[in-house]
Amino acid sequence: MNKKSLYTVLGVLCIAASVAMYMIGKNSSHLSELKDFWWMPLPLGAIALLLASRTK
């Protein structure tokens, strides 16, 4: 697995985790802190996708 595909998978996984955190936190009153911090994986996902687009 080269670096480009690794960074792409990591970026997509972070974005998917962010969406899942928001959806789970929205539907469950016991896990409402997930809705409060759904944005936390987004910076890592953005950095990983930027690195994936820059690597050869």
C-alpha cells in the first residue's frame, strides 16, 4: 500500500467517522456528546486528503 492510498483511506475514514458520530449523537440522548464533538476528526481527514493529493 503506497502513501497516497493510505492517506486517502485515512481521510475517508475520518470523514465517515465524523458523519457517524453526528448521526449517533443526534439519535441517542445517552451519547449526545458525540453530537457535540462530531467535528473533531475533520481536521485530520482534511490533512490526510491534502497529503494524498500532494504525494506522487
